[in-house]
Amino acid sequence: MRLLRVELSRFFSRRAVAMLLLAAALLTALVAGTTIWGTRPVDAAEQARAEARVQAITSSPEYKRDLANCQESPEDLFGPGADAADCRRLLAPSTADVVGRVPLALADEVDDSGIAVIVIVTVLMIVAGTTFAGADWASGSMSNQMLFEPRRQRVWWAKAGAALVGTGVAAAVLIAAFWVALYLVADARGIGTGAAVQTDIRWMVARGVSLAALAGFGGYALTMLLRHTVGTLAVLFVYAAGGEALISLLPVERSGQYSPAENVFAWIRDGGRVFDSSIDCPVSSAGCDQTFQLTLLHGGAYLAVLVLLVTVVSAVLFQRRDIP
Amino acid sequence: MADTDAPVIETTGLRKEFRTRRGRRVVAVDGLDLVVPAGGVHGFLGPNGSGKTTTIRMLLGLARATRGEMRLFGQPVPHRLSAVMGRIGAVVEQPKFLPSFSGRKNLILLARTIGAPSSAVDSALAQVGLAGRGRDRYKSYSLGMKQRLAIAATLLKSPDLLILDEPTNGLDPAGIRDIRTMIRGLGESGVTVLLSSHILAEVQQVCHSVSIIGSGRLLASGAVDDLVAAGRATRVRVEVGDPVRARAILEEDGFRVHHEGERLVVSGDADEPFDPEMVSRALATRQLYVRELTPVRADLESVFLQLTRDDSLVSEPPAAGGAA
């Protein structure tokens, strides 16, 4: 525990880590601010302008022509069973359409800004874990530390624990703060959030925090293996530049199940459907689904195996290799 | 249980091989048998690339030995290194600390690793004359200050064995004097100091005993006075009326002779005891009388140069193959 406390102190004292945490906080605040601003209530003046605009649109000859065309054959436009009333209901613009924003709904944000925040925090936590380990190698201070604690596995795991806990705590604070901010704003605007949505959000926060912590840990483990921050960042860059494209070219069905990105999203979103061009859809088959389900369990297992592999190789080689 | 009278450092048949990037095998240490008795300052000498630092790194668990045995305080290392590391302070090659942390912060992290209090850090900083600069960033330190900080780190443990690799590198004359005084004082207080240095005069001034290695092998070991004394009788400076004829006579009798201005420097066969009286007798029997005969006082440098020159002549051919 003493060593873990030392490494946590080293983690949070690193200037680069502090800058990354600050960047994560600012970006999270930016997403929260954008969301809050973009869903602000419509004031009286805006409402009046929007109503006038709706009036103008519905009075225009173009609209009247479109409505008439629709009412002549509603099923052509809106499918079987549609009638003339549907044309008026669906073609007429609403004031909300004109204003261009909808009220804040936390249920909608789960699939929108909630994911964005988790992705941002996760990426920055990978870099934090990476730079935490990379600084020890770049400065050569690893060998100095080994003169005070020569048991290599203890050192590896204490640092790993610091990366996991440090990034986990930071992610928990940031992601939780994001949702608390949205919840308080929604509450202040008189928008209720149902218990089911709150439960969904709690689980999403838990998944997001665990993902970000695992990312920090993974970045650390990979850097301890490559012994260079730039090496790890280069691996991530190469993956970002072409890794997903290469995976999609794998000559196997449902290659998306091997994609880190798809599995990350399956984990964040509690499972999801993944597009797969290898699923045949005959031209005649209406409503054919070219997607398959990637479950939360699959995403979690995939990410766990990936991190486990890097961890084992990194820890074993740290034990065996000479320390510069 | 370790034998309390055991040498502080003991290596037997120690060997270290490594491969270059091109796959060529290099032998850095080749069957080294090293014994450092308890107490006093022991010099560890050898030309660049002779295996000094590699030996130190193996002793400290930073590099793996290919073959051979090592003991510190009678304990086999690296197996039992953690049991004795608390008694060892070491500076290996360049000082290595995190550049963005202050000197004090770097030491505090190391101190916490071994459970030492912050007061130990302040005391160590004061001992090396860095009390006033402890809160400055390490990267702002001069080389000499970095060296002092590295020595301060070794003092955090109150070590029984201090391993110092070129500790006066980068220090100004006053700093060199301070560090030498400190090393001498530590040696006299019962701490065993292994001092690896290129500065032979420094070693002769500070060390009680010395081991000289070349090409990864032990060339000589013993008390400094004994080594120097052994070299004292091996050369004499001779002044005669006819140096050319004197040289011919002496070479005929098996002496090695070279000119030094108007004088001759005469040495015996390295394998035979050398008696300066034989020089004057050899010349006198041929009617050449010595005007002046001065024993050339050997110093550690001349002993070192002779040993390492001989070694380089012997070891040159197999060096390319790597195997001994």
C-alpha cells in the first residue's frame, strides 16, 4: 500500500498528467455547456418569432402545393395506411422545428453527449497512463526507483494501481460531474427525470468510469512494454489511422466483433447493433437488416482480454529485461 | 543467515553477455571474481567499456547476469536483493530523476518508498549542500547539483554500503573536495564504499583498497599501498656517460630500456622480480659507471596503465568474437 500511495503521489504530481486532467475537465465542461445552451428554454420573443415564421411557411404557395400533392396520394409519401390528416400533421412545421432546439432530456443525452464525454475522458486517460509510465523511462528515473524497491513486480503493479486508480478517480469525478450538472439544470428547468433513466445513467457512468480507468491502465501497461510514450502514441495513431479499416477487411463474417471501437461502443451503450456489409441483403427484400447485435458482455470480454494480454506481456518483460 | 564477516560484495565467475541490434554477441563482463571487504573505501577501476558499470548494475538488480554468482552482505543476489537493498545506497552512471519535479519532491518520493520521514530528505539535502535549492525544479540544476542530489538520495537509507559510479563528475573543485571528504568520512565511519572512478589520483587519495578490471576480467586487487609498492621497484631512471652503449648492455642482459631525454628508463621482465642493484652491477662490470640511479616512483595511474595496457594486448584478438 505504501508503494501505491507513493505512485499515486507521483501520478498526480506529474505536470503532464495535471494538464491532461485539466484538458479533460475543460472538454467535459464544454460538452456540458454546449448541451445546456443548446437545450435552453424558448423565451417569449423567440416563440413569437417562430410562430410568425410558421405562419409564413404555411401561407406560402410552395407549402400549399406540397400539401395538396400529399393529400392527393398520402400513401405515396408516408406509406400504407396514411391519410390526408397525416399530411397536414407531418408536413406542417412546428415552432420547435423553426427554433431548432428541443428541451433538455437526460434520456436523449445518454446516447448523445453522454457518449461524447466518455470517449473524450477515455482518450485523455489513455494518454495520462501513457505519459505517467513514459516519464519514468524518458528520465531514466526507473532505475533510480529500483534502487529503493528492487522487487520488480511490486513496482510494476504499484504503478499500474496508481494509473488505474488515478485515471479512475479522475474519470469518476468528471463523468459524474457532467451528469450532475445536466440533472441540476433539467431540474431547475422543471424537467423531470424518471427513475429508469436515472438508473440507466448510473450504469452508464459506471461503465464509462471503468472504461476510462482501464484505458489509463492499458496505456500504462503498453508504455511499460514499449518503454516510450511516443511508442505507445504511435501504436494508437497507427490504429486510429488504419486499424479499423483493416479489421473491416478481415475475410470473416461480422468482422466488426473484432473491432476495438465497436466493442468500446458496445460497452458504453450497453450493447448495440453493428453494421456489417458481409450480411447479404437481396435487392427484393424490403427492410433487410445489415446489422448484428454486439452485447455488453462481448464488449467487456473483448476489452478485458485485450488489456490482459498487454498486461501479461508487459509485466513479464519488465521482470526479465535489463533496466536502462 | 548471512555471515557477518563475509565480504560486503562478492562475485564469482560473473558474466554478462548481450546482443547488439545487429545480433552480434558482446561480452561485457567475463568471469569476474570480485571481493570487497567490509569497511573502508574500495576503488573500482577500469578503462571505458571494461565492465565496471555493468557489474554494478548487475549487483543492484538492474541487469541480469548471464552466468555466475553474486553476493551482497553474504546474501545471494538478485534472489535476496530486497533483503539487503535497504542497506545499500547507489549512484549508477548519471543522476536520474524526474525533471519536472523539484529535487526535494524527487527525494520525498524515494524516501516514502522506504518509509523514511521527510526530515531525512531535508537532512540529506543539507549534507550535500542543496538545502537552499531543494525546492527548485531538477531540470534547472547544474550537472554538479544533479550529482549532489543523487548522492543525497543514497544517504536517505543511512547505507552500510555505498556504491558510487563517478560521483564527482561535473562537480566544481570545491564540490569535488566536499564529496571526497564525505566519502572518506563515510569510509572511516564503517560504511563500505565502492568507488568507481576514472580519476586515478582521486582513487589513490580516497581508497584503501582497489580492484582493477579490464575487458570484464579482474586484473588486480588489493590494498592501494600494496599495488603501488609492487610497482615501485619495477623501473629505475639511470644517467650514464654513454647511454647508447648502456642501453645495448642492459638489453643484452634482458632489461627493457627506453630513452627519456639523456636518461634511460630501465624496467625488468614483468614475470621476474626486479632489483635495481642489478642494473648498476650490469653496467659496472662493463666499465660503465652510473652517475645517478633513481627509482621511478610508481603511482596508481602507472600501475593501472600498465595493467590495462597489458590486458588490452592480451584480449584484443577475441574481442570481436565476444566469447572468452
